Amino acid sequence: MFTHIDHINIVVSCLNEAKAFFQECGFALEDEADLEGDWISAIVGLPGVRARYAKLSLSGSRTKLELMEYASPPSQRDPDMSKANQLGYRHIAFEVADIVSVVDKLTSRGIEMLSEIQTYEATGKKLVYFYGPDKILLELAEYPKCDPSAMKKDNS
């Protein structure tokens, strides 16, 4: 059956703007192309597709991020999928080493967090949601550092 997540596709209104946003967040551009013809129309189930595409990746991750800007048929947001409780895909979470510094960098660029950084008490994971290009709901997640001195020593 499934072996891993190959890619996540996000439809955007401006490919250049979305691409720049994710590159500033550490993604590297792997491929970029114009897509049109019967083959792409058949794959996505829409007639007369003309689109621009960019594939990006993070170092050390097999999962790719695909950004698509459709020229035809035109894209629209219906219903409003930017709310966290809507059915379907909701958000993409990115693990970070230092959530405070990443939040500081993003907010210095005018990106607004939906809340202060929160801590999930059961695990110590720190997290915060924010909107990327086209109100794409994104999450930052910082996992607690392993403290070797807190680990039990096995003297058997």
C-alpha cells in the first residue's frame, strides 16, 4: 500500500509570491514548469487546464511541496477553507528547532500569528498557527529537547 507522503499540492493565486514565501522559510526550488494539455486536464479532472507549477523541498525531507497557479480554469475559494474546523485538509505543520526565533522572523515580515505560542502540556510540544499566502493555514511545531540527564540509567 502507501509507503510515504510524496508531496502536498497547494493551489495559490500568485505562484511567484507563494514561492518566495516558502523559499524565505527554508524551502529550495527543485522544479518549475508551465502545465497544459490533455494529460494534465485528465489528471485533475478539469477541462482546458493551463497552470504554472513549482516543486519545493526541505533538506532532509522526502515530502515535496507543490504550488500550482491555475490560469484556466480560474481558481476560487468556495467555501472558505481557511477556518480550522472546515472538513478536508486543514493545515500543514512544520517542525522548527526554535519556535520563538521563527515566529520573530515571520512577524517582522508582517505575518500575524493566530495566537501566542501555546504549549501542549501532555507532550511539552510548542505550537502556533498562522496564515501563509492565500490564507493557507500553517503551523509551527517545536518538540521538547531530549535531556540526557533526565533519562533513567539502566545499571543492570
